[in-house]
Amino acid sequence: MLRISKLTDYGTIVLALMARDPLEIYSATDIARRINVALPTVGKVLKTLARADIVTATRGSHGGYSLSRLPSTISIAQIIDAIEEQPFGLTECTSIAGLCMQENHCRVRANWMRINQSVRIALENLTLGDLVAETVQSTATQIQKVPLPKIDAQKLEENHEHGCS
Amino acid sequence: MLRISKLTDYGTIVLALMARDPLEIYSATDIARRINVALPTVGKVLKTLARADIVTATRGSHGGYSLSRLPSTISIAQIIDAIEEQPFGLTECTSIAGLCMQENHCRVRANWMRINQSVRIALENLTLGDLVAETVQSTATQIQKVPLPKIDAQKLEENHEHGCS
DNA sequence: ATATATAGGACAATTATAGTCCTATATGGC
DNA sequence: GCCATATAGGACTATAATTGTCCTATATAT
Ligand code: SF4
Ligand code: SF4
């Protein structure tokens, strides 16, 4: 459906809150109260983010989560990768190669890969820092249609066979 | 899950086939056989595309579907809009406003809207023509991070209230 | 010890998607 | 007129993904 999952969305809210004081430690309870999302849900998101080492957990009393890196070094793509269950990909074949039965003779696959790659790069270039920036003065991605350099046909073939994002 | 639905994907395959001879009439049976997808499924896709006036149907014997417009004037965004059930949107609020309970106090919403808009524009600028072009010599979208012009705060507020893609 | 935290995984309910099928209608050729 | 061929529209089932919650184990500060 071309949408990030709600959990990933929550992830961005949670991280956006934490990015306001990047060195602070926040408990799940604390965050849940402040963003108005149920505690178990926030907990799930944070645990997932911790596994991807986007936040660092401190157990025990006075524990909580803190950002592992500075907001400007955490890309939106990394957040999506951490929380989404399926690998990133606009089409089935760009997400997991080998599943689609059309893959061998598909005439749109190579170009879908390019489109996928463009979107992917856009999200890699956007950081948590951008996400929490005041909109009126932030930078953001803008898309331009540009001629692509010729591509080595051999390399393309490789991509087509093993290929993935 | 940040993926177009399989049906939309089939839509691009079907249209890619039709784009090879943009004036030809193709029956669903014919297309199904040539792209190796089950007839009922291809039929469903074509009926949906016909409703969106991307293809034009001719009933009766010797009937079938033909492209309503030239491939270079059919954008990928239009194809997605035609077939996806949910409106286009990377987040819930960019797809359908008013559903998300965080919407009123969400600090990432405005920026998600921008990201959404960027992706949207990229897909509007890509056409069926691009999709069927030989990859080695085609154009495609590439993403650049550029400073955005300052935005009128009043207009932003409007967006925030009624806002949607 | 105990209160406070996270870790990890299991779980059911809901929602979205995929694919098929049935009946109605339109058209061309005989 | 009749029939074969096509699409129109919607109903339907099965599957898959997602959501949100809960339970038990473990770690830490006081
Ligand atoms: S191979 Fe073609 S049909 Fe299969 S997922 Fe990729 S683009 Fe879609
Ligand atoms: S309002 Fe915020 S939380 Fe709700 S969908 Fe939009 S971005 Fe996600």
C-alpha cells in the first residue's frame, strides 16, 4: 500500500522526541506519556530500535533509552530498516529477490529497481535531524528528473540476476 | 510496508506490454497469456485501469483494451492512484487526514508531508514511457538534497489543519 | 530485598491483499 | 435473431501482514 507501518511511524515520533535532548535518557513510560501512545507499544518500538543500535538501553532503576548517535547521523532509511518487518522495496523483487514468478522475464523490473533506488537514496539522505527541524527553515529532498549516465550492460545483467536493492 | 500492491505491479506489467504498440487493442486473454498471469487477475487490473480512464475498453467480439493516452503522458503516480485501494501516502496522515490521533500535536507530521510530497512528485514525473524505456539509455529520477525556500508560515498552518498530499 | 527498567517472545484481533468466480451487458458475424 | 466473444461490476474466500497487548526473565540502583 506504499505506506510505512504505524510502528515505524511511532518510531519517528519517539526518536523525534528524544532528538530534542540527544544526550538525555528517557524511560519508555516517560516517552509513552509525552507522545500519548500506549506504553506497551512504545516499549515494543524502543526494543526494536535498541536491537538496531539506534538507541541504547540502560536497564534497571533510573534506566531507559538514549540515542546511540547524534540525530544528524541517523537516517530515515535506517529507522525504516530497523522497524519494518519486510526488507525495504517498492516492489516484491526489489525487496526480496526470487519470490516473484515474473522475475525472469519481467520487462519493468530493471526500471522499478531504479525507481526503488531513487526513493531509497532519498530516505538515506534524510536524517532524524531533518525530521525534527523547524519546517520553515529545513532542508528536504526534492526530486529532479535527470538523464542517467549510460550503464555498463554487464553490470546490469548481474543486477538482474542476483539483484536487489 | 512501503510497497506497491501486487495488483499495481501487475498494472505496470500490463501497461508496459500495451505500450509496445500503443494503438493496438489487446484482449485480457491475450495479455494474460503473454505476461503469464492468471486471466481473472489480469481482468481485474484492466477493469480498474479502465475505470480510471488509463485504458479504454471495447466490448463485444473483437473487443479488448487499448491505452487511452500515449505512454509518455501516463505517470506512474496515476497508475498507482488507479489501482491502490488506499489513497497515496507514506504515513497515515498524508494518506487520509483525521485518522491519526497524534495528528493535532504531532511534531513530525509537517516534515513527513514534505517527504511524502517529494516521493509523490518523483512518481508523477515518471511515465509509462520511462518504465518501458531500455534501461541503459533511459532517464530516471535521481534525488538531491536541496535547500527549500522559506515557506509562508500561514500557508503551512493551513496545510497542517486541512492538510493532505 | 525491592522497586524500577528493559529483553524477548507469544498471542489474538484486526485489517489488507490476492486471487477467483458469477451474473449482466455489449458487439460483431452468421 | 442467435451465438461466440468480450468487458462490467461486484461478491467471495483464503492468505498474509499488522497491530497492540501481555507474560516471564533479567539487570540495576537504593
Ligand atoms: S519482477 Fe516484475 S512483476 Fe515481479 S515484482 Fe519485480 S517488477 Fe513486479
Ligand atoms: S500525524 Fe504524526 S503520527 Fe499521525 S500519521 Fe501523521 S506523522 Fe504519523
